[in-house]
Amino acid sequence: MSDQPSVSRLGDLFQQGTARIPESWNLSGPEQCGLWWRVDGVVVATPLLIRLTKQLRMPEEYSALALATESRFRESWLNLQAARVAKLGLRECVAELCQQIDFVDAAAGVVRERLPSARLEPTGWSSLELELFDAPADQAAAAPALLRVLGLTAALVEGKQGKPFEPLPKVDSQDPRVNWIAGRLLLTPGIEPSVGHQWVLCGGYDREENIARMAWVLSSPWVMLLGLFSFMAEAWAAERRGRVTLELPTSRIGDFATPSQIDVVVTLPEDDVEVLCGSLGEFCLRVLDALDMALVPNLEVRELDSQLGQVVGRLLAEKVWTYQPQERPCYVIGEDFSNDCYRGHGHKYIYRAADGLADTLREVCTSWARTRMERKEVEASA
């Protein structure tokens, strides 16, 4: 069918944040529910879509999540779910029945209305469903995945919580006030989008020979984020009221040039107590959550830590960061880069324009440390 969506094309959304989705596919549901927005012939995923996929088990289900908001697929799939609920009722499988009703949440009323007429039969989308669920949706093998995507989208569709997303401005080559905003996607280190690169923050961090260091920092999102982190850390330490340090675990000293893990250690201003919060990768994910942004594709903390090691290697080579192999090995801002942040483009876009982002980095540090402290107190009193 010419209007049948391509699962592989939809999959680009979850790998690169953007995809070319033809108008002929007639997919208005994801846009109306705020899962993507369309501009210049390109569809751009929203952080909401990326966050929802974290609750799915297989990458193929990601595309099903988007399609589950489209009426022609949802109608058929809800009929199948109603038929399965009816069978559970006849078999008096009370616990499983209640579990499924709870999971479909806002769609429970629709499922209940369809119980008398629902039939477990092919939907007419079997070939598509085979790609999405590894089986046609009327087959038992597809039931768990189908239930997941229907349940996760029920609040958006039947609960009417889904709203169209306001399109974002194009990424700016320098200005963090335009780039680091709610709704923006950040690609994992090393990934460059094949389409729609002007709408998402790229993951590239290589420096061209003819580009100035500060211009490279500002135009390379991961370099910008980590460079700003070190600048914020220097300013915070100068206040002598708390601080954050990026420490290298002793077990990884031999890999300091491309570390697979860096620890974030925060000293809270109110009690001068050091708190080992977690890794740099976890910190970055917390920052994106705080900004209402999302990482594409989804990575576990350990995977992101490993990929950040290559970025750190570039930061060291370009003297944005300096490694200090003292008693407690750590990374600090490079002296020349620190000076550059107070003049020219650095003064305009790091010292001034990025002050809001720097505040967010600091707030994430302090809230993370306090959460760790509170958890330790609860564990100690248990």
C-alpha cells in the first residue's frame, strides 16, 4: 500500500531525531499528540516521544508507539485489546484482567464499550504489524507489545493530554540561548543527522583546521556543554561556598586521555560535605531532563560515559580541559580557554549568553547532591 508507513523510515526518528515522513502516509496523530512536528518536509521528534520509548522493550516498538496515536491503526488495535479483555473475563482471569485494564488507563472506557462486538481477527495491517511486533497484532505473540504502546499513548489520545508541539527555531552556530531550550534534541557523541540538521543539536566534535577554538566550542554541542561545565566549576570554586569537581577514578588513571568514566563530586555550600553523586554521563542526562530536552538515540549511563571519553580526549587535545594527576586526579578548565571565556566571542556567548545554562548545570549539581545525602540518611536510619 502506497500510504503504508515504512518502519525503517520511522526508525530514523529514534536514531537521528529527524526523518522524511511523506505527507502521503497521512499521519496526523503523532503531530496532534505532540510526538513530532513538521517543518520543511522533515519531521522532528519531541522529547516526549523519546522519553516514552524508554518504557518499551524493543526498538521496533518505538515506531508502533507513534502509529498508535493514528486513528486508523488505533481503532483496529483497540478492538483487538477489547477482544483479549473479553476472553480474560470469560476465563475469570481476574488478576490479569485488572492489570490490563489498569495499563490501558484512559482508554479503558473505550475498551469496555467494545467488549460485546470485539473480535480477535486480522486488522488488514498484518505486514506492518509483523515488522512492529514480530507478529500480526491479532496473534498472541504481539499482545504484550501492543498493550504497551496502547497504554503509553492512552493519556495522549483518550485522555486528551496530547497537544501539538510549537516548532523550535533553527539551531544557531553560536548562541546557547537558542540551542539549549526546552524541546530540543541532542544527538549522542559522534552522530550527525542526515536530514534536518538545523533542528537538532548534532553530536559531532571534530575541529576543522581553519576554525578558531572558541568558534569550534560554540558550534559543537557536546564540547560546549562540557566546556561550560568546567567554566562553571571554576567560577563556583572561586566563591568558596561549595564546588564541583570532575574526578578520575583511580582504577581508570591509565585511560585518563579517553576515560570511560568520570566521577562528579559535589561539595554543598551549607555543610562543606563532599558527595560522590555519580558519573559524568548521568550528570549530562540529568541536565537534559532539567532543560526538558532529550538524548537521541537513548543510551544507558554506562554507554554514554564510554562515548564521552572520546569527547574528553578532544577537549584535552584542544586545551579546553586540563588533566591534573595529583593525589586526587581530576579535570579542570584549560588556562587559555578560561581566559578566552572573558573576551571576544567567549565573553558574549559563554560568560554572558550561557549564564542561564550554567545556572542549570549548577542547580543540577546541588539538587543531585542533596538527593544523595537524603538517601544516605534514610538508609542509615533504616
